[in-house]
Amino acid sequence: KQKIILDCDPGHDDAVAIMLAGSSPAIEVLGITIVAGNQTLEKTTINALNVCQHLGLDIPVFSGCDRPMIRERKIADDIHGETGLDGTHFDPLTKKAENKHAVQFIIDRLMASDGDITLVSTGPLTNYAMALRLEPAITTKIKQFVLMGGSYQLGNVTSAAEFNIIADADAAHVVFTSGRKVVMIGLDVTRKVLCYPSIVERMGKADNKASKLFVDLMNFYNHSQKEVFGWDGGPLHDPVTIAYLIDPSVVTAKAMYTEIDIRSTQSYGRTNCDYFGYLKKESNSYVGIDIDVDKFWNIIEDGIKMYK
Ligand code: BDR
Ligand code: CA
């Protein structure tokens, strides 16, 4: 089993990432750590707790940083709504967040490990960056980062930048310069897994608590993605990180040097991926460049069917 910490900001696609990681026999989720991103920290924490409770996942949830390291907070309520998980219906919440800050949990868990923990991120990278700054000794304990963020082509907040990176570009800079392996699953691949109505219908057929949640999530998400970007199926960004861990062959990745733009005005938050190796620098990232779309949806379907 691969041990992971899942840092996220649920968020419709984050919720599906939790669903997929929570049911996979290949993955052990040591903890879910929460960051502000798609909505405020208070809301993203409640959302993660609701998803875990609904799916019967006994995973500890830790609330973390409520804003980026330096910049002003940006939320994505145009895509995820007022609650951050609009369109869902949950029973009254009884599951509680742990009484420890997410950053402290990340540090303590890594320090107690044999270096076998993968840090997955599907939101802004604030918690991981803060952990690296607070306790640099965790660096060599990190097996790898697997993150959804960035793009070597176009962004989705500006033409240059993707949401998770621009939301805390300084934190992304800390992670990409940490010296640990970073697998970057960016928009270049996640925009190929569009959750068309036919996919929603297919997943709904499992007819269990996970499939019902998936359908509610995607119906709202597809609607807002259509409003903002005009396509009929929203890109299911975040679960690609988990699908990659379950079966790395689902994503084709290329080693390259990536630098976060934290200086310019026009292209702030861009992941400058040196695809062609102009800079002749040692690679610090494996950037997703393609995805096996059929395989991805099969992994999602298998994950949903694991629930009773
Ligand atoms: C990323 O931004 C968020 O809105 C999604 O949850 C995803 O993590 C895509 O740019
Ligand atoms: Ca997210």
C-alpha cells in the first residue's frame, strides 16, 4: 500500500479525489489536511468532513492554513459555489476535525516515518510549504510530491496561471525548490478528462452512496464549468493525482525543470516548464503531458464501485 497525506480544498473534484483514495486497496490515506482555496478554510474543512462521513471513511481530518503565505486569499466560488460543494446533500455532521494543526500533523507524521509517505496536493500548496519552512528536516522524509496544479500550456485563472498555483505561488515556489521529486499533474492532462453527461450517467449506474454523491457533485460542477468555460463536461482535475498513484501508466510524464513565476505582473503564478530543455538545468519535476482517458474513467468507476 502506498502511504499518502492528501492535502486539499474541497471543492467538487477534491471530493472525488477523497472518494477515490478512500476506497483504493492500493492506497492508505494517513490523514486529510485542509487548506483554504476553493472556499474559506472553515468551509473546505466542513466539506472534507461531510464527504468522509457520507462515505464512511475513518480518516482523520486536520484543518490547516486559512490564507496563502504572502498574497491575499483568492477563492473559486464561481466554480464551486457558496459552500464550496454546492449541489450536495449531507446528513447532519457529527465527524470532527482533529485537534492539531494540519502543518504540525504533516511534520509529525513525516518525522515518524521511514521516508515512505507521498504528499498529494489538490489545492494551493500553503500547508506543505509552511511545513517545509517550519521543520526543514522533513525534506528528506518526503518520498515525493504528487500535485494537481499548473500547466505548461494555458492557465485557467489567467492565460498564464492555474488556480492552485496562483492562489499561493510563493508556496508553490517553496515546493518546487525543495529538492524533492514533484509530479505535476497540470491542466494539460486534466483538461482531457472532461466529465460529459454520458460519464455522469455511467458512474450513476453503480447506485451506491459514492455514485449518488458523484452525480450530485458533477451535475453542479458541469453547470458552472459550462458557464465559465463553455464546455459540456467539466475537467475532473484533482482525482488524476490519485489515479496516477493507483496506476502510474494512466499519465505520461516528462522530466523537466519547472520554475514558478513569482515576479512578473502579467504571468504571475505561471509554471514555467522547460519542456525543450533550453535552460540546461537538472529536472525538478515530472510534468504530465498526456493521459489515457479510457483507463482514467475505468479507475474512477472501479473506485466508485468499491463502496457499498
Ligand atoms: C484546481 O482548482 C480548483 O478549483 C480545483 O479543485 C482544482 O484543484 C484546478 O485548477
Ligand atoms: Ca482542488
